[in-house]
Amino acid sequence: MLLKKAILVLAVVSLLAIDAVPAAASAPYDSYTYNYYEDGVRIPAPFLPDRSVSGADLGVGDFVDPNDMYVTVDGQIYILDSGNRRIISLDKNWRLIREIAVFDNNGKEDGFANPGGIFVTEDKRIYVADTERQRIVVLTNEGDLVNIIENPASDILPRDFKFVPLKVTVDKANRVFVVVRGVFEGLMQFDENGAFIGYVGTINLTQNLWDKMWRLVATDAQKRQMRLYIPTEFVSVDIDQKGFVYSTNIDLETQKPVKRLNPSGQDVLKRFGRHPVVGDVRYRIFGNNAGPSKLVDIKVLGDGMYTVLDSFRGRLFTYNDEGELLYVFGGKGTQLGTFKTPVAVERVGDKLAVLDRGKNSIAVFKPTAFGRSVHQAVRLQYNGNDAESVKMWKEALRMNANYDIAYIGIGKAMLMEKKNKEALEYFKLGMQRKYYSVAYKRYRREVMKEYFGTFLTVLMAAVAALAAFRLTKRGRTRRAERREAGLY
Amino acid sequence: MKQDFIKFPLHVILRPFDGFWDMKYEAKGKMRVALSVLFLVVITMILQKQYAGFLVNFNDPRYLNSLNDLQYIVLPFFLWCIANWSITTLMEGEGNFKEIVMASAYAMAPLILIYLPTTFLSRFMAAEETAFYYLLNSIAVIWFLFLLFVGIMTVHQYTAAKTVLTMVLSVVAMGIIVFLGTLAYSMIMQMYWFVIDIYRELIFRA
């Protein structure tokens, strides 16, 4: 009887144990990162799907083709429900605050037409890129009109210039950066009064040798038939705390689809990772699902980290400030946590929210223990707190011993603390040759300093011993010679 | 022993014109020395791939296979010898097959002499110093090619231009041999499967 009970208890316990395993691996997508050899290496999911938020869930009716969303630092959420021509404003617990569909424009009722982008400043000014009405509408948080930016005029703009804004971002000085359709010169920049200042972040073009040779031999008629060499347009912008503009563009040939523009418009993104910042580095060339990532949105997560959204395969790529890939997750599908047509990614506290135009809903992801420790480690390291970051990296390594970034992170911390020998080991594990060399040089000097004295003493002693031996030997032979000569 | 294995190979690589002459006409070269050199080159390459310093070692350890090194050195070596022999026989070369093997093998001695120390030294190099590693290894290869050139020239009693020509032709011949080999292999496999299929057909029908 007792035995039976024991077996029953055991069976129940084992059932519980079985249940626990799939719960831990319930992500409907693969999470991975790239190792030194460009192989995708699976990692524990950094984020797991938390919930899905649709218009019906919020009690405002279904979204229709939402194009963009924005979340302020204090967690207020703004969804640009383009098909319904409205902005939905939520608090950080996803409760409805208000809907903005119409605003008062000099006594007349005015509204949006298929708006493409939204941005909200720290003092809660709402900037909407009202694409079809060819203007940028600036509203207060309550929905009252502040300003309208339209019809930019400048000598460098053609007379029949069509201003079709797609995305918008605003820096601390209220300068407005706009992604405009059909503009290849860069982002359009406006001052705080809405006057056009100029372009920033022009995408440079380089013709390859083959194309140049073809153009050389082609006739004029053939040249007219050829593809025009124009740079691609930007597709999204975001701005970080320091006022640097992050942007993405979809160009299937460039190695630099992600940019970080300094105030004078130069690209200053650090690309010190072992792979370029392009999303997927290994993909099929032909057939199904072939081609590079299409990075349609970028979100600065703070502490140097940023996430880019690939709408082609529905994946999110997170990089640190050095341009090293931290992790990739997400995928296409119909389950919670997979996407149909993802268009925007935002950060809500420590969670991530992805707006899906195809599903007309928002997927919210919450970080796992692994994701949290990685974030924590990157944050600590970015802020110079190396000793603490080592703890978090080790925590990440405990969950994933194949995580190269963690080894490199620990190595960097060790290098800072002058533990050169340990740093060597970690850089080797992380396959980081550049830092390995630095650590090795220091370690070598250390060893030489330590043993140089001993080495020299031994050398001198050996030389002295040899000299003494020679002298005595010579003395002995000389004495022997003299004795033979009968001098004694 | 010391004369055969150390003194004479050193003489050959340092004074190649004299050395290869002695090898051919004074019968100072030994086949067993040549094969030992070949074997040592294989060992050297394996050691280099395995133990070269982290900064210069780009081999993926998951795919290191010493047997591959063996077949990628020994097979091309004999392929070269056969190709060179076939070409030079037609082009009035005076060397026989044994002499070609010996000349080619002795020419590889610098690879051992330079690769082994650089492999060891590379373990104590920082990134800036790896340039010396690559420089020395390149010198080894150039030295080897020069010795091969002199060796072939002496063994066959050719002029310099003719030597270059035959060496290029030998490389072409190597390609042809590989091509014919694959062709023959695939044809034999076809025949093999044909017989097997007929056998199976008979078995199943009976």
C-alpha cells in the first residue's frame, strides 16, 4: 500500500517535471546569434511573448493598418492607427487615455490621411507624419494643434517638390528629422519653427568596377536603358539620449543599412563587431526566403544598445554600442510572438512591443532571465562598471556557455583590471583576436619584467662560471707546461 | 647516416646547382631521405595547423583532420611527379622518375626548416609581429619554388626557359590526370552499378 502510494507520488512528480520542460522552451521562434565562423548558434530565448494587444482588447475597435507606434520614456504609449485616421494614447499599463482623430485647425475641423509615422517628445508634443496630406502635424498631448510643417521652401529644393513624410523624429532642441518618400539626399531637417534647414546623412554611393566598365563601353541609348545610380531612401529614424539620430535604410547591396548620425550628419555608428550591422549575415541567395534582412525600424534601447526590426523574416536584432550582435529572436507565423507584417518596434519599460500591421495588433515581449542578465551586463559595462558586469556575464554564461559576447565582455573587464592572463583566456574563448593581442602584449611584458632579473642573474652567473673554468683550465695547462719545461 | 639525412640535404638547399648535380651524377640522393622529407612536411603542416599561435591560426578546430593534410600533400606530390615525368619524357628530359621524386622532395626541405620555428615563435607574437610570421613563411615558399625550379632544371638538363615551360605544362597535366581519373572513376561506378542492378533484377524475378 505504502509502495503503491510512493509510486503514485513519484508518477505525479515526474509528470510535473515533464510539464516544466516545454514551459521553459515555449518560444515559438528560434533565438540565435552568430559565432566567429558565421554559423547561427542557438541561444536561450532572450525574450518570450507576453501578451498580444489588439484594438478590441483596448475597447476602441480593431486597428486598421496601423503604421507606427511610439512609447515615451515614462511609458506612455501612442499608436498611430492609420487606417482609422487616429492616434490612440495609452498609459503604461495599456489602459486607454484618449483617442485623437480630429483637431481644430484655425476654426476648421481637420484630420489625418494615412499617416506614416509618429514621435512624441519628452514634454509630450506629438509629431505626426501625415503622409497623404503632405505635412507634419504637431499636437499637444491633449490633441490641440500646435504647428503644421508643410511646403518646405528652399533654394536647394525643386519648385515642384512634393513633401511626402513617412517617419519623423525630434531632438532635444526640437529640430525635426523627417524621412521623406522620393528623397535620396538624406533626412530632411527642420528647425523648431518648421523652417527647412537642410539634409543630413546622405547615403554615399560607390559604383563597382564592373558597372563602370560597362558604362564605358555602352552607347548613349544603352546608358539610358541602364539602371540609374541613385542611393536608397531612409525608412526609419530614432534618436538617442545624446541627440544622435539612428536610421535604417533598405538597400540590398550596402553593408551599412544602419546609421548613427552625429549633429553634422556624419555616420558614426561603431561597427567593431565581427560581423557587419546588417541583420542576418548568413541567408539563402536563391529560392524561398532568400535575401538579406529588410530593416524597417530601429529603436534605441539606451546604454548603447539598439534593436532593429527585419520585416522580411520577422526578426529582431539587438546590438550593443560596439556593434556586436547580442541576440536575434522572432519569426513569421500566426502564433503569439510571431509576426505577419511587423512595422515598428518600441520599448515599454524593460519589455519590447512590436506593432504588426498584418495582424492589426501589438505583440509584447518580456525579457527572460537570460535576456535580463545580458542587458544588465551590457548596461554595466557601458557605464564603466566592469567588476559588476563580470558577475552578470557569468550569469549569462551559466545559462549559455556558447555565448561569445559574454566571454569578450569578461575579457574586456579583466583587461581593464589588468588581469592580463585571465583576459587572454577569455578573449580566446570569445575568438576576439584584436583584444587578445593587446592582452598578450601586456602579459608578455609582465612576464618579462618579472623574470628578467632572474634571467640576467643566471646568465651572468653562467658567464662567470664559464670564465672561471676557462681561467683555471688555462692556468693548469700553463703550469703543466712549465713543469714539463722544468721551471719548478 | 648523418651525411645522408642532414649534411647532403643542407648542401642541396644552400647550394642547389651544385647539390642537385651531385644528386644526379654522384648518386648522393637517397630515396629514403626523400620520402622522410615528404613525411616530415606532412608532420610540419599538421603541427602548424594545430599549434600555430591564436593570432595567426584561422583554422576551424571543428574541421581539422590530419588525414586530410596527409592526402592533400602526399597525393599532389606524386601527382606532380607523375605529371612532370610524363611531360619531360616527351620533351627530351634526362631525368628518370626516381630523380624527379628526389629533386621535388629535397626541394621541400626549407618548408620544414622554416615552418617549424615560425609555428613555435607565432605562439609568442602580438598582432603587430605576425607580419614576420607571414614574411618568413612566404620566404619558405619562394625558396621551395626556386629549389624545385633548379632541381627540375638540373635533373633534366634543361635551359631555364624550357624548365619554366615544362613546369607550367606539368601543372596542366596534373589537371588532365585528375580529370581523366574522375572520368574513369565515374565510368567504373556506372559499370559497377549496372552489374549490381542486373544482379538485383535477376534475384527479384527469380
